[in-house]
Amino acid sequence: MTTVTASAPGKFVVLGEHAVVYGKPAIALAMDMRFTMRASFGKEFKVNGAPANNYNLSPHMRYLSEKHGNDPLSIFIEERVPSGSGLGSSAALSAAYSAAVRALKKLPTDPESIAREAYEAEFLAQGRGSPMDTSASVNGGGIGLNIPYSNEDFLWRIEKNTHAWDISKVKVPKMTFVIGNTGIRAPTGPLVEKVRKYKDSNTFAASIVEEIGEVTLEGMDAMKRDDRVRLGSLMTADHKLLSILGVSCPQLNKLVECSLPYSYGAKLTGSGGGGCMIALTDHPEKVARAIKLHGGTPYIVNTDVEGVKVHVDNNGKK
Ligand code: PMV
């Protein structure tokens, strides 16, 4: 029997969220928290030994299964990325699931095919969103949207309705971040809408969006030079700009503040309003302790990780 093991990492946005919606640059980094699953063809559809149903089969999995002919699969989920907090959990699931089904069906498992398919699954399940999460998960390392890139760094262009995104690689050093999860669930849609209204009605807010774009480009240069002091200070500056746009919240501010004494810099990550913050640090244990003391859940993560991985085991047969 053929068994496929597939995994893909979660991600966080290091700079550029919200402004990216208006064509400004954004950079997302894959991290060493992964979604990992094993899959084989089965007699009936099962997830972790239980019959597949609406509770254990996500809409992303359902879309990808249907797309590939609905063969019954036996799936075991071995690890997950924490969900509902802007860490790209559904993108990692979609990328790994796409890779697994494609490998079982002997279809190409090149990163671009998986990135396109995983994005379709995300889009259909969520009805919105950019290909930032799925591309970061499939490629690993760092990826940029709307950033200047050389031919060798270009990954793929993804189009949806009237939007098009050129995704490119960003060289990322191995860095340690601490993620602080507020545990507050805040859907992305209303926050994006809030910023849109503010920006459209207020030239000051529009200038903040411009400024986030500039900070992000500078941050990309700092990352390329591995200048953590500069990158950290740009992250903290970005947090202040995002706060002015109204997408932070008291709990995020508290976790950012308590991390700063032990960090190069800290900021909210993703859509804000709750969800997670990130701190770039050489003292992850100290930051993690501070986050815990202030009511958050810390995760210590590293960057410069591999993207989607797939391994086919034919029971020893080739
Ligand atoms: O919360 P996340 O990780 O899905 O990030 C949302 C990022 C935004 O820029 C706020 C929205 C978007 O679609 O880019």
C-alpha cells in the first residue's frame, strides 16, 4: 500500500499587512510550526480513524478531495498549526493536503501547482484573501507581495477576479521570533473594511498606509543585510502605524510592550484586533515568560524553514 506523508509550515506577516491590500509591499515568513499528515487510499473516507464528516473534514480538504475525484482516503493528522490566529493554519493544511492527494494520484507535486491549488482551496473556503499564506507555506523561507524582485527570485503570478499578485522569494536569515497569541479571535474581513473606510475618508490615514509601504521596503533591505537592530526598530514603528489605523487592541499592545525590553522589536501580525503579535529576539525564553505573565500564549519559532514536503512510501517498493 502506498502511504504519503506531506507537511507544510505556518507563517506570519513580518511587515506590510493591511497596506498590502492597496498594492503596497508585504513580507511573510514561513516558520517551524507545521501541519503534517499521512494519507493512503482507503475503503471509506476517514480522518484519524473516524469517518469523515463536517467536523473533522475542513472545507479546504473537501474542495481538494472533490477536485481530485473524491477517492476515499485514510488520513492521519500528526501535527497542526494553531488555528484562527493569523498563523496560516488553513494554508498549511491546504498545501499539505494538495501535495498528499497529488502524490497519491501520481500528479506533479511541483511547488507552483500546489501553490495554485492550495490558494483555490483557501479562496473557496473563505471567499476572500490573497495568496500570501499559501505561497509562504508552499515556498517556505520568506516571500514578498508587491515587492521589486529579480528574475531569479520570481516564484509565480496568481490572478483572481480583478486582482493579480506577483509572488517572489525574499532571502531570510535564520531568526528567532516569539509569537504571542492573545487568544482573541478577530475575523480579518471587518478589520480590512475598517482600514478601507478610514483611508478613503482621511488623507492622514492614507499617508499612514504609504508609510507602512516604505517601512516594509526598508525592512526587506535590513533583512537581506541581516541587520536585526534595524529590522526590529522598523517592526516596532510598523506596530505604531498599524495602531494609528485602529487595528491593534489593548491586549496586543500589552504583549508588544512587555516583549520590547528583551527584543529588537515587536508588532502585531496579520489583521490585528486580537490574534497574534511577534517579537524578534535573541532572548526567546525571556520574551516567552513575559508574554505568559501578561496573559498571552507564547510560541518560540524559527525562520528559514523548508516549504511543502512530500514523501511517498510504497512499502519498500519503488
Ligand atoms: O490575519 P492574516 O494573517 O490572514 O493576515 C491578513 C492580512 C491583511 O493584510 C490584513 C489582509 C490581506 O488579505 O492581506
